[in-house]
Amino acid sequence: MNRIFFLLAIFFMSHLGHASSILIPMDAESQKNHLKAYGITYWVLSKQQKVQWLLNYRGGSFLLPDGEVIRKECQIRGVSFEIISDDQANTILDEISSPSKNQDAVILEKAPKIAVYSPKENQPWDDAVTMALTYAEIPYVTVYDEEVLEDKLALYDWLHLHHEDFTGQYGKFYGAYRATPWYIEGKKEAEKLARKLGYDKVSDEKLAVTLKIRNYVIGGGFMFAMCSATDSFDIALAADGVDICEPMFDGDPSDPNYQASLDFDKTFAFTDFILERSPVKYEFSSIDMTSKRGNVPKEQDYFSLMDFSAKWDAVPTMLCQNHTTLVKGFMGQTTAFERSEIKPTVLVLGENKLNGEARYIHGIKGKGFFTFYGGHDPEDYQHRVGDPKTELELHPTSPGYRLILNNVLFPAARKKKQKT
């Protein structure tokens, strides 16, 4: 009898010894908190441990080293996980490596240092990315014009830009909000900051910031932009040396026929766009599709994620990992991008086929990468000034927010040469 108990003990000890991996499933059925799963993965990376991102396997699951501390952290944060043996992990990796499977395992090596470009007075719920980072428990640092102009972006691996106007036109809010206290105060503070930094006009100061961010990306940085930061950034680059601001913005007239002076060779993503000249219209240019969406009712507003080869095009595959290929649409000052005005070198990652518009795009600039994501808040369909904040506790499995967090982890990956 003692021999039987001894053999059973050896069997169970052997079984426990092989339980050396934690699988965090990311499919719709198994994961109860997709967003916090990214935070767990980031947390493990911050402990100098490597993680494998299983592209296209159960919604883009994560394979972590096993440990009691990691298990407890998953339980505390409410993240679903599975303990698997060495043999099970190897079987999964073997299946993924098969040429017949559009899957791959990408090694994540370090926790990227994250910066969010945002005015210090902004409320945290003004920015979907800061809400996602906070909810997922991923640390970040807020930077603004002073830090950018002092070349402090070099301290960070990943930079986010959100609802920002890099053209010096104060978000094109003049038409509806020029008499409101917040607009008046914001304009005054922007002018004060520009003078402090040695610029006569806000548009000149914002251009200097834009050029610093451009150089950050060219030098190898990762930039992620949403809403009006996407098109206003490229507009500022194209208008380098050209005054496109009317007197109510910068105190002097714009350059005559400034449209013809734009240089599209300087932009990241867009080309041949037409600027909106009216200072009272809440629009920057023809890039944005917001006013061209009459045939897209809210109940049919979805965009589909593109399918890439995981083994040959790991970068766009990483950025599209999700538990669904159809993502609920949402509005913003810049909602979506005109397909005909996207450069041919830029990949479309997500599109609304009903309207023929791009929602989510990605490209390479120099040694770095950029991703532009249209819309303001993936769980607030038509976010307006003064609307209450989104409570992500109510949306822990949000596919739209997952796309943001894919970009957060993207710089942690060991890079492979992209074939597309």
C-alpha cells in the first residue's frame, strides 16, 4: 500500500513539474477581460521575463512562464488563464508553426516605455488611450510641447497622440465654441506656452513639435495617433513653411492659394488632400470621412479587420489581433480616412466596406512605425464635448479598445522583416 501511495505521489509531482506555462486565451468564449490581459502581459515583461504572442491562435493568445505570483496576479485582475504542461505548450507551438496554419508565435522581449502627448489640464477621459492604459494597469508618462522640444521623446519607445490639432487652428472649434470660457482659456494658454517656448504664433510652435515627433519616428520610434491627431499631423507636415491659418487663429491672413503650396512628399500617410478653408467649419480637410457617411446608419456602422500572413507579415497581423474580425464603428472629429488620399505605401488594417473608407492604417517611416486609428472612443459612438467618461469596467472585452492595446505591445516584439 505504501508503494502505491509513493508511486501516486511521484506521478502528481511529475505532473505539477510539467505545468510550466500559463496560457492567456484571447478568444471570445474563454477570456472574460481581454483588456486587462494586455496589462498582465505588460507586467510580466516588466519583470524581465519573455512572453510569446500566439498570433491568430484563439484570438491572439499569450503564452507566459508559469509561476504562483503570475497566477495570483491574473486572479486579482480578473484575467482568465489556463495552466498547461510543457508537452501541451510544445504541441501548440508545433501546430502554430505548421505551414498550413496562418499562425505564428512572436516573442515579446521587454516592456516598452510609453508616453502620451497631452496637455496637462486635459481630463484623463478625454483620451481613449489613457483610459485603456489606466484600466489595463499599464504605466505611462504624460508629455507635451516642452518635453517634445527638449528632445525627451528619446526616453520612450512608444508615443501616443490623440485629439490634438498640430496646425495651430485650435481644433477648428471656432465656429461653435469661440464664445465659451474653455475655448477662450485654452487659446490663451496655448499662446502663452508658445511665447514661453520662443514662438510668436501657436502654429509655428506646433509645427516645431510636429517636426520633432516626425524625427522621433524616423529615428526608430513607434507612434500611434487617433482622431484629429491623425490628419492634423500630416497637414502640419505638408504645410511646413506655408501659413494656412486665418486671422482669428494667428492674427494675420493665410497665404494666398496656400493649397497649391502643400508638399505631400513630407507627409506620413496622406496625399493630394484638399484643406477646408472655412474657419467656422469643424473640419480640417478632405481626408476625413465624417461628413461623407450619409449611407452609414449607426446600426450598420462596423469595420472589418484585414487578414495578413502571420508568418510573413507579423507586424500588421499583431496590430489586427482580436476575438472578432468585425469591429463596432465609432465617430470622432476625424472618423475615417478617404481611401483615395492614402499613400500606396501605407497598409489599410481596417475598413468600412459599406462606405469604402479606411478606419485603421499603418506604415513605416525611416526606422520607425506609425499607426493611425480613426474615431475618438471605441465605446462612445458619437463622443461630444462635455460627455461623461466611458467606464471600461462595462466594456472589458471591447474589440475596439483591443486594437489600441495591440499597438501598446507591438514595440515589445522581436521584429521580423515585413514582406508586404
